[in-house]
Amino acid sequence: MKRRTPEQKLLLGQVKEIADGLAKTFAPFCEVVVHDLLDPAHAVLAIHNNLSGREVGDPATELGLARIMDPEFDQIIANYPNRFSDGRQVKSTSIGIKDSNGRYVAALCMNIDLTVFQGFQGMLSQFVSIGTKPAASETLDPVGAEAIRSRIDQFAASMATTARALKAEDRRILVKELKTAGLLDVRRAMNVVAAHLGVSRASVYSYAK
């Protein structure tokens, strides 16, 4: 193991702190690993939310070795397919950390176990599936409601925000635009607008005056 410079020690320490924060944020689905590329034989410096079964002190991966051999190797490799040793599918991202001399000192790696989400996806697909369309179609939405919601969302997007985060004055301008466009003439329009903005129907009436 090569002796580390003060800068390299600092970088390793900072990466460990970042890894700890990421792991706490994305627990328990994301494994976060810090690799010390200055000590490839014992590269795993820290591992959080351990999903792979590796341990601190384990050797560098092929990707880590590639960075050690080539300082020009890609610094960020995001969302690449991977697998744990037991075959589970993983989505991984690896970020190389260089010192001021351009040498790779560490790597911060995140591994997301996709099997959990694939299970959710299967359940959701089954839940939202519907049968054959009946001869007479049915909807719980008043005609034109989707047009109202779409117009509201477009207005909010133009303000770089969401419908429910609009300020009172912006809501007032929006409702006036809906009125001018004739969208407030839609059946139960006030209810639709109020629900989408997250305000009372009385507020929508006051904006429309």
C-alpha cells in the first residue's frame, strides 16, 4: 500500500462521509461502497446497507483495477447493469475520485437491488390492469375535467413549479385564464380546479371574480 498524502487522506475521509449520507437516504434498497484505490488488495474501505455480502478489506473490483491502471478511465459510469454473486439483478453507478495530480484515489459505488422493485412492478401491473371494455363506457370524471387539469399543469410548469405550490396571486391569474378559455363552464369545473390546486372551492370562486 502506497503512503497517502494529506490531500488523499482528506479525499478518502470526505468520500466516506458522503457515502454514509447517501446510504441513510436510500436505505435499505441501495448498497453504498467506498473503494480505496490506493490499496487495491484491501480496497473496500466502507460498505453501507450491505446487499452484496462483501466485507471491509475485500479487494478491488475489475472496474476499480481499470481506474488504477488508467487515469483517463471514465470518471462516472452511471446506471450500468450488474449482478450480485447470488444472481440478483443490480443497477450500479460508480464515481471515481481523483486527487489534484489526476490520479484515482477512491471510488464511490452505489448498487440498487432491482429484484425488490421488479416485484413491486409486477404487483402494480396486476393491480392497475383492467378487463375488457364494456359496451357502455363509464367514467367518474366530468367531461372536460382532464382539459382543465392539463391547462393548470401547463401554467404551473411555465412558472417552474407544481399546481399545488402556486402562490395565491398566480392562482388568481390562472383561474382568470381558465375562465377566459371557457373551461370554467365545464360541469363541476370549480370542484376540479379546487381539487387540483389543493384549495377550497370558495377560494376558486373568489379567484374567478
